[in-house]
Amino acid sequence: MLIVNDEHLKRAGIKSLSKRCSFCRKPLSEYPLIMNDDAGFHVFHAACAAALATDIILYPRSFPFDPRLAQRNEMRIQH
């Protein structure tokens, strides 16, 4: 969710900009902000969200994955 003003902030359930970015841990002092839509509740500076997305794309092995999916892919490679 893109947060660009106080109304968006309230709808997202964030009480103030004193909360810290989930990526860099600095206070969320200005807009725009990005909130994830996963089960966890994380808010990022827009630049931090872009950096995180880049990390996920460039270094996918460093992020959690489903071992069952990895096994399935290994089986495909062996056959």
C-alpha cells in the first residue's frame, strides 16, 4: 500500500510517523511510505522498499523459500 498523506497513514493503522522503517530502522519521518500486504505488518520508506525489492530480485537465495518447491525443482533437473 502506498502511503502519501495522513489519511492513508490512518487507514493503514499507523498512529504516527515515529514508527521505524522495517528495513533501515530509521523513523518514518516523511512520505511516501510503502506498507507490505503480507501477514506481518511492515512499513518502509519508498527508497528502502525499492532497495529490498532489488535485493530480492538479485539475491533470491538469501530469502526464505519453500523447501518442497526446491525438492520438486531438483527432481525435474535430475530427470
